[in-house]
Amino acid sequence: MQYQSVLAAGKEKRVYQGQTWIYRSDVLKTDAQAQPGDIVRVVAANGMFLGQAFYNPASQMTLRLLTRGETPVDETLIRQRITQAVSYRRAFADMESCRLIYSESDGLPGLVADAFGHVIVIQLMCKGMDRFRDVIVDQLCRELGPEAVYERSDAPVRRLEGLEERAGLLFGRLPEDIVMRENGVRFHVDVAHGQKTGYFLDQKENRAAIAPFVKDARVVDCFTHTGAFALHAAHYGAASVTAVDISAEALHTAKENAALNGFENIRFIEANAFDWLKAETLTEERFDVVILDPPAFTKTRAALDAARRGYKEINLRGMKLVREGGYLVTCSCSQHMHRDEFLRVITEAARDAHVRLMQVEMRSQGRDHPILPTMPETEYLKCGIFRVTGW
């Protein structure tokens, strides 16, 4: 017997509009026998069937919708959706440098899978999906034949789902040195200890987009982390690159990545990017291209005001470092900083910096991180390329 969750009156509207997350406050009642991780039928207050969802009363996101119909949510469905997700990426992506599964966008809530060379890394952030772990690993192996599948379900958000943090090898043998090629640039990827799954693939297409602007240019890359934008700039013919980050460990990896590619024109600086930008604007040095790719400044709506101030500060300083007619590449991965708000902050920074911006391109995450128009939450990354001139 399948248990049932009934939504409060009027809350079905968001489901009709395409939303698949149903919060605890939207749920009127659920059969008492239903257990965390169970698949339940979701109905409106008037009894209208809405779909099937993973149920977890421990989470604020109590229901994660899986289907709109009565199709059984079982091993067969999970395998089919993994096959569909992989097939979509095969149309355009390098399957050894790619997000293979992007959670709700691929109809697999709480599941992320990334490919780095011949290694696949998965994250499971939903109790219901966690129950299908063995099926997920087996189907990914059938589809792609990796050397290893490694789990990085060690994010604190699992605690909100009533799950313990977990990491470790699930299949095969993990190579001592995992090297991935992105846009022709090689990178060491530490899947066991690196951030999230080991490397940020969402900027892959944006890094390629800088090619026309960095050739023979003097480039600075702030918040370089392990050097992704900096190495791409060198790869695309920059005359010199200055890469700034506060983490000595990240810079160590960045230097190894530079050596791996034979790049000798990258200067690495260990510094707080805010402080470095502020100090550098007081000098006479200016750059042809300034790249700003900071970590998320907020994880919650409550901290959005502070995030706005942070983004305005670095963009104002960054603009001041760009020579007349040069370019600013500026990014935000804060989900709660929507595109319009991010553009507003950038515009305010330009006004205070007394410069004029020409928008060359406004980009988002790569196609392997597909966006659902009915779920704005699936879009989080903003990447703007602007030409900077005086008035």
C-alpha cells in the first residue's frame, strides 16, 4: 500500500506551475505509517492527485516530487532517468569532464554525479534517493564504464535530511592522480578532499567564453582557487596572468596545475582578494582583463544584504583595475542573488567607480547543469562579461 500526503488548501498551485519542492508548511497531513524516505502519493486538499514524491518529515523540504503520474517509482524508473541524463550530455559534452546528473533538472532529486576523467563522483542529499545508491552506481557503470565511482555525500545539508555525512569508494579503484581535461586544459582533481565533488564544472563554458578577450592581454584572476580561470587565460594566449587566492592549499594545487600544462606566465599571490583589490587600486597598475569568481557570499536570504555589499565592493575595485577599453568578467554562484539583483549591484558599482559598462554577454551555468524554467532554484550561476570605459 502506498501512503499519502495531503497538501493544505491552495498549495497545489505551485505544483501545477511546475515546482517539485513542497515544504513542510504546505503539507496538511501525511499517513502516520509513512517513514522518512518513503515514496508517497501527493494529493490536493480536494483529493486531486498531483504526483508521487519522496517523503521526509525531518526536512523542511518534506516532499520532493518525482512523477506527475502513477508510473511506479522503482529501480526501473531510476535507471531510465540516469540513461536519459547521460544521453542528453552525450549530445554536446566531453563525457570525461561533465556534470552527468543535476538533481531535479534530471528528475533525480537530491542526486548529483560528476565525471572527472575515468572517475565518477556522486553526491546523495535526499533520504529517498539515498535508498537507491546501489542502483545508481550500477547504472552509471553500465552507461560509462568508469575506473571508479566515489561518493562525496559529506555535506552538512545531509544532517537536515536526517542523514549522516558519508564519503568513500563505491566501485573500482581510485587512481593515485586524477587528471581531467577541460577545454584543452589539464587539471589535477582531488575527489576525496576537494570542495564538493572535487572541482567546479559549472563554469566550464564560461571559461571558454573568455578566449576572445584574453589573447595577448594582462589578466588578473581573483578568487582563483585551483586556478581554473587563470589557466584558461594562459591557454588562450594571455601575455601574463596574476592569480589571487587566500588559500595556500588551493594555490599549491593551482601551481601544480600550471606546471602540468607548462604555463610559466602565471604569478600566484596568496592574499585576501578584498584586501588585494583595495590595495592594488591605489597603485598605477591596470589590467586588460579582470576576472572575479568568488565563492557564494550567502547561503540564505537572511544574509543577502551583506552579500550585496560584498559583491559591490569587489566589482567596484575590479572595475577600477581595468584599463580603458578592457574587460571585466564577474561571477556569482549565490543562489539567492538573482540575475536582476546581481546586475543591479554591478550597475551601482559602475556608477560609484565612475565607469561605463557595455554588456558583452550575460551567461549562466553550463548546459550540463540544465535549468528548469518552472524552478528558478535550478539556476544559480551568473557570469557577466563587460567592456569597461570612461564617460
